[in-house]
Amino acid sequence: MPQGSSHRVVLVVDDNSNPFEMSCAIEIFGLARPELGRELYDFRLCAAEPETRMRDGFFTLTGVAGLEAAESADTLIVPNRPDTEVPRAERVLDVIRRAHARGARLVGFCSGAFTLAEAGLLDGRRAACHWMWADAFRARFPRVRLEGDVLFVDDGDILTASGSASALDLGLHLVRRDHGVEIANHVSRRLVFAAHRDGGQRQFVERPVPAVPDESLGPLLAWAQERLGEPLTVADLAARAAVSPATLHRRFRSQLGTTPLAWLTGERVALACRLIERGEERLDVVAARSGLGTAANLRARLRRETGLSPSAYRRRFGAGLL
């Protein structure tokens, strides 16, 4: 469990790596956050060569540490690049294998799943990669359980994101897992990026644009988020949107990739987490204010979403974070 800047995150840059995902990692793990009174991570870049040609030769990266910096990583972000058929350098794969063997957390953004699979670390495990490469990945690595319709996969000590922008989703998920909802929300506000996006890659696969797009759910979601402590139901949401429950369900599926009830429950759990982080110790109060009803339901929902009991969540995230 990272505390302060003692948790070292290292990103390995390889020949033809994508600069966008590198920038995402720097934004999330590398920026100073003086407003929090502490740094969340100790972030480093490293590369196998003194000069690394980035994707399509747009620029050359110099002045970063050598691969030895990866040997002390607590979280290692592996290289990703568009030329997925070109084998990774064996010494890069060896660094990744050693990191895994000593218990470091491994992260792959976009085509980074290919790197982890080449290192032999994904056999029998769940993973995500970009939908454009899904068929090629399955053909090449049939023993990996590729999940093709998600933004990212958290498989414990190995996490993978499906595409370029989902590097932000996975990065914020790691901050949330390490430091709690409140800190993750702060980082997301700095990024001007949603702290949690529901849905999967099917939202972003090319498809015909409808002649008359559905109305945005934004106003409805904002209205509901201000009333989570009230006994809102799917019928209430539908009435507010002036549509039938069936139509509302279709809009949620189309625009968010989830159901109205699942979204509402997720928002209530997130609010409960924030209340616990801010120091509220009475579970019945947390349950009532978040709309989860009872302490028993709060315990069940929190454990399902975070893997922690309320007391364990409070010990990990509740003391003096902000």
C-alpha cells in the first residue's frame, strides 16, 4: 500500500513507444501535488538505450535513466508501441520478469499487453488490449483470457488498459486503489477527466452516427448525484428524464455501457467511500447519506466494490488524506 512518495513507479520506454501513454503516466504519477501536502508517488522514466526513437520518429527521448532504474520499481509500467509484431528486446523482457518475480505491480497500457504476454506473464490470466489488435492478440497468445469489451482489467498484480485514453482510466483506478476515492477525484479534477468512466470499448469502435442522437444523460446524472441520499429508483430517474424505464435503460446502455440501477449503486458506493474518508465513523449515517439504506447493505456493497470492509477501508484511506 503506497504511502507518500515511497512507492516508486517506473515507466520503461522502448523503441517506437507511444508518447501519449508516457504522458498519461507522467500526469498521473509524476506531477507534484503541493495542495495535498505530500507526493503520492516517486516516478521515474527509464529506457534500454541512451537515445530512444519514439513512435514514427516524431522525436527522440534522451536523458532518462537506464534499465537499472526498473530494478527498484514497486509498480512497473511496461513498454507499448504500435508495431506489435516486432519482438521486444530480451533484456527489457528480463527486467519485467524480474520485477514480477520480486512482487512488483505490472501495468500495460494499450499494446502493453503484448509486452506482458511476450514475457510469459499473462498465461491463464485476464487482460485487455486495444480492439484493433484483439484478434491478432488472441491468435498469438491463446492462453491469455483477453477481455475485449472493457476499458481496463485489474487482475491483482498485473493490470492492463485497452487503449490510449484508457491509460487515464487505469491510472486513476490505481490512484483510487492506492489512496482512496477522495484523492483519485482530486487527481481527476486536475486532469479535467472523469474519475470513473462506465462502459467498455464498444463505445469507441467505429460505427455509423445516428441521424438523431439520443439526448445527453448529463443533466439527469447531475440531478441524481445531488439526491443520492434520497430513495431514488430507476422509475424516478425515468420520470425525471420524461421517458419510459425501458427507454432510459436503452440510453444508459448506449451512452454509458451500464444500466441505470448499476450506475446509481456505483455512485452511492463512491459517495459512501468519500464520507468514510472524510471521517464519518457511524455506518448507519454513511448508509443513510449515501442512499445505501442499512449498515449491512453498506458493508456488502463496499466489500463487493473495493474488497474491503468499512473498517478496513477507513484504516487504509480515512486518516488525514486531505
